[in-house]
Amino acid sequence: MTERSHFLVETDWLAEHLHDPNLRIVDMRGYVRTVQRGDVQEALYVGAPDEYAQEHIPGAVYIDWTQDIVDLDDPVEAQIAPPDKFAREMERLGIGDEHVVVAYDTHPASQFASRLWWALRYYGHREVMVLNGGLPKWQRENRPVSSEVPAYPPAKFTPEVQSAMRATAQDVLAALNQPGTLLIDARDTAQYSGEVARGHGRAGHIPGAINVPREELIASDGTFRDSEELRQVFTRNQVKPDERVIAYCNGGVAATTVLFSLAMLGYPTLTNYDGSWNEWGSRSDLPTEV
């Protein structure tokens, strides 16, 4: 397997492996629904279980990114679930240590599928990939879909936290202006610049962060740009492989599209600020700039 194909699988490959007993396909469909009120943007995080129930890739199980793999007790929305809850959810779905996981969604930048990629890697499960182009590409190619909900036997999932892959607000604060660390803001340019504020938070971005909107990493057909084009995006933004990259967005989800793309290129030290702007923007004790 090449570097890229260890992270990203094509529809042809998945079609050939649909009945592989070692494979678990995960439907990660969901939404961030936004309403603009002046220069403030309100956001609602929702899953899409009804869409899954209607039709999905045969054999796929469903994970609601807003409920199943988050810490519902954390005051910051959409934070990764603690190890025991995460493991229970994987085991309930029949995802064990031995399984290869392929995640997909319908998001234009595959950010919910890449969120599961990051979450599984954070808990030490390395055999996880994203379907290039997601369900839209699968459907365009008239590939099979099903409404049948599979029932896999319970599995054993052993979470092993990879602490370097997740940053807290304190970690990010300590990293500001530190040589060898680069902050990447994956949000759109209007939020990064401060033209638009999200929710009740402040406008702007974390001091020193550069802006690489996740959409820049996606081709016009909804697939990830090829490796050379991705490399050009990051080179143009002076992202260096020898740096530690900390990516953030609003809720630690869009940031994973950036981290996933960097991982495909072999960048070794990649961290998600999981609290992201949902946390940073709401705390007056943390610095911002516009």
C-alpha cells in the first residue's frame, strides 16, 4: 500500500471488498446547520440517522457524530468521548481491534468521515481509511445501496490514547509563538478574518494561526486533490514537515480534514485542538486577533 492509499480508498476498492469479513464500513453522515444573524453565525450540530435508515452502502453501520462518539458531559460541544464510552460504542457496532474501518459521509470536504479517522487514530486504531468522494461519488457511479441494518457480533476494542494527537486550550496557549509549531485554522476566511463570529464567541482567530480552509483540499468533483496539488497548497502556506501542526476549526471536526490531508503527505506530527473556537472564542482569558 502506498502512503495515500493507506488513508484514502477509492469506490472501486470498496466495491470489491464489500463482503470482506475483516471490514467495517461506517456511515458518518451529519450536518452543521448554520443561520446567519447579522455578522453572527449560529450553528446546530445534527446527525442524519433517518438518511442512513433510508439507504446506505451495504454492510455499513451508523455513527451519529453529535451523540455516539462525543463527551456529552463536556461543556464544550462535540468533544471526543472518553476512552470507555468510545470503546463501548465501537464494540456495540462490532468494530474491534482486528478490523479495517472505512468511513464515509456526504460532506463536501468529508469532515465527518475524517473526524472518525482522527478519533480512531487518537485511540490507537491505525487501520482506518476514508472513502474518497464519499456517498455522493458512490451514488453517481450507480453502485449498490441498502436499507438493511447489519448486525455484527460484539467485538473487543482496546483504546490506547495517543495524547500527542489532541491538544487542550492550555496546550495551544503554551505553543503560541513557539518555534517549530504551526497553528492552522481550517474555517472559512470570513470566520478567520473576524468578519463573521460564531455563536456567542468572539470574532477572529488564535494569534499566529494561518488560514487553510478545508475546501482548498478538495477537487471540484468532491474528491481529495491529488498528492501533488495537496503538497502545493501546504507549501504555498509554508507548512513544513518538520513542524508540529496544530489544527483547529469551530468544533475540532473540519480541522480533521486538514490533518487527514497532511497525514496522506507523510507529515509526522499532527494535533487536533479539539475544543477549537467553540472553546477558545468563548473564553475571555485567551488571546485572539483579527
